[in-house]
Amino acid sequence: MERTFEERVAEAEAAGLEVVDLRAESLRTEFRDIGAVVHFLRKVIRMVPGFTVEQYRDRLRELHERIERDGPFLAHTTRFLIEARKPA
């Protein structure tokens, strides 16, 4: 479930923090082969918790065939940077 910018501010304020700065960035990642996808998913464990090639073999095969047929697979994500402090 994707949380919004506003929800993150509300959560920080509900925790008694003062939000000093808040930034969002939309990022684009391009995968040109399935090996890069597997490497990424093994390293960035929050994307697919418990990821294993064995568990996702069929989906990975489909994605490999798609990359071979249509070109790079593009993924987009949004990241937030929240600077908050405890009020004096």
C-alpha cells in the first residue's frame, strides 16, 4: 500500500514531531536483462520480501521473454526524505 506525502507528514506530526523539510523524488530504473532484475531484487529486499529465484521462476521467465521481445523493463518508484525534529 503506497502512502502519500500528506499521510507521512500527518504520521510525523502525530508522533509529536515538527516537520522541518519534506522532499519527494520520482525515480526511474531501467532493466535490460533478467540478471539485473534478480540482482536488484536480492539486494533491495524491501521490494519483494523473501524473494528467491525458485519461488518466482515462472514470473522471471515471463519478464525475460518480455525484455527480449520488447526491450528494457522500466520500473518507477517514489522516495520521500523527511526531516523532522522534536519541538524544543
